[in-house]
Amino acid sequence: MARVTKDTAQEFKKIKSGIEAGDIAPVYLFHGKEHYYIDELCGLLMEKVIPPEERDFGQIVFYGAGTSARSVVEAARQFPMMISRQMVVLKEAQMMDRIEDLAVYFDAVMPSTVHVICYKTVNDPTKNAKGIDKRTSFYKKACEVGVVFESEQVPDYRMPAAIEGYLADRGLKIAPDAANLLAEYAGVNLQKIAVEVDQLMKVLPAGT
């Protein structure tokens, strides 16, 4: 079942298409320096897996800082109440102490739980950019039971094309020179691109 990323953009599209088609895995581990893809996939799962009317008691969200692995595992192992499945999301997992302790859950995954883990590596070169440790049983077991996606930053020479693709997904076009200019401004940060483009879209006249 596990799919380990080779090409970030292509793998993102594959996982996104699978989610939209209802092909939902029991475990998702999203990690890497490009936070845009991580946020997009996590948000899509939170939108698609649990119906709006069931989210109050069927969707549990944890944040790494101040959260123990035990709390997350206990939540993921509980049976959903009055619904067919539940969703347990761990955001900012890089802030959790002893994240490797989550590996115990992968030994007995609950079929009625969709467990999503978002681990964001610092993408500022002036800071510690320590990523997830792929040597741990936590990572290896996640690969065995679920979908693992490494969100790598887009190379600078691919950024103009990535910008054109981002806009195309939203029904818009951009001139090549404008895409190059925006890429020079934002560097290799797709999250920054998304924010700037969304701001531009808000001021465009309807139907533009």
C-alpha cells in the first residue's frame, strides 16, 4: 500500500486524485520542507473523509507541541461512536517529543480510523533543517501500512511551471514572463506563491 515519493509534484497529484476518488488509506505520513503540499493534502482529507455533520465527534485534531504519542495512539485506537469511521490528525508533528513512540499504533492499525501525520521540516536554511529520521521503526512501519509522502521543495528552474500549474488548477492563466517574475520574488516557496496568488485572485473582476 505504501507509496514513497520520487517526484513531489507528480506524487502529490496521484495522492490528491486518490483521495478525491475515495481511495482512502488508513495512515498518511506527510513530511518535508515544502509545506504547501502537506497542508493541501491534509486539508483535502479533512474535507473528504468525514461528512460535515459528523466532524464534531468524528474528527480529532492534535498539535505536536504539548501532545504525547500515547494520547494520539489512544485516540486513534478508539472505536468511532455512531459513525462508520473517524479521523485523527496530528499537525506540527515535528514539535512532538518522542514521535517515534507512535510506531506502536502501526502494529495494530484500526480499520475504522484514518490517521494523518503532518511533519514539517524547517525550510529556512539559516535554521536547523532536521527532517524526519527514516531509520526509525516509526518511519519504516508507516511505509508498510500507509501512504508516505515526502514533500520536497520545487527546484528554482521548475517554479515558473509550478506557478502556471497552480493557476491552471484554478481556471486561470499567467504569461510566462509574469510567472518568471513571481518565481524570482518567491524563490522556491510554494506556500508563499499560494498566498500571493490567492490575494491576486481576490481583486480580479469576476470572470476574468
